[in-house]
Amino acid sequence: MSIRSTFSQGDVHARSKQRLHARAFAGAEADGEAELEIGLDGTRARLGGEVFVGARGEVTADSEQSIDAGMGRVGIKSHVKAHAEAGAGAEAHVRAELGPHGAGVDAHAGAFAGAKAGVASKTGLTVEGLDIFSVKTHVDGLAGAGVDAAVHAHLGDDGVTLGGDADASAGLGLGAGVEVSFNPANAVKAADAVAHKTAETLSHLPQDPLGTLNKLQHDATAVLVGLLPLPRD
């Protein structure tokens, strides 16, 4: 299910989009992967597998707010997932990549029997449609026995990503994780675009000083206010 809404007043244009999705599974599943690729664009390797018996379900919600008030389009993206499962499973994955456009590694291993439930969220900042910064977190509650850990590290054309998480339980337990991403190249591009639009507005300062300053104040205020939920059409 998705909902879209737009709002325009003068030179201020705002947009909002929300999406809700749910899925569930009950039974047994197994999955495995093994891949090695060597080419001019780099080397990639994947190895891992997963097995699970039980039931699991999740509900996800995505939201995106953006506004263009003349100084550049600024937006906030958010993703929230609530999940629960009961059963037994184990998994291990290692993925590595090295090439001219960057390097990265993801490693994840764990085994668990019992029940767990948790919430994960991701919030990111966009400017002129470019992803600048995001933070991803999760918290789990566990009842059973098991341990799970993962690390993520990537450096490339799309920026830097660092993160890790861990779950542990012997009866009752908790798990938590965090991942941070930053794209300096996009930050520079976005700053240049915003500076260009601001300079264009300031070029009218000699002819209309008061009107130009009022417009700058109006645009800045509209950006801050416009990232709030928008009225529906």
C-alpha cells in the first residue's frame, strides 16, 4: 500500500510518499551461495548459507519527504521494520569486493533457537536527489539460546559505510546494531548546486535588496517546515 501527496504554494513545491508492506513465512527454508568473479572491474567473492525452520513475519514502512523552495531540493528518507520469528536457524555469509571503484566486506554468522522480535530503522538525508548521509539502527529482544554477529565495511564511489551488530541470548537476551553511511562526493555536488541557486537569488540583491532577503528567509524556513508530514491532496 502506498500514499503520495504533493503541495505547492508560489515557488515552494513539496512532495510526500509513504509505503507499507507486510509479509509472513511458515515452514522450512534453506539457501546457499558460492561465487567468485574476477574481471577488469574487480574481484568479487561470496560464500555462505542459511537454514531456518519455523515462522517469521515482518512489517515495513517507508517514508520520503522532500521540498524545493528555490535554494535546492532537500529531503528526508526513513525506513522502519518490525519483525518477529519463532523457530531455529543458522546462517553464515562472507562477501568481499575489491576493484577500481572501491572495496568492501560483509561478514555475518549466527545460530539461534527460540523466539525473537525487534525493530530496525534507517533515516537518511538527501539534497538535490543525492544521498548524503544515513544512519541505520536495530534493537532485538530474544527468548531462547543463540548468538549472532555481523560487520560491514565499504569504501567506494558511493561513499563510506561502517557498521556492525550483535545478538546474544541464553534464556533472555538483547541485540543491537548500528550502521553509518556518508557520501562525500554527493555532499560536494549538492553543496555546489545549492550555492549556485543561492548565488542566482543573490544576483537580484542590488535591484531588490528587501525582496531578495525576504526570499532567502522564506526559502530557508520553507525547507525546515516542509520536511514535516504534508497535507494530502
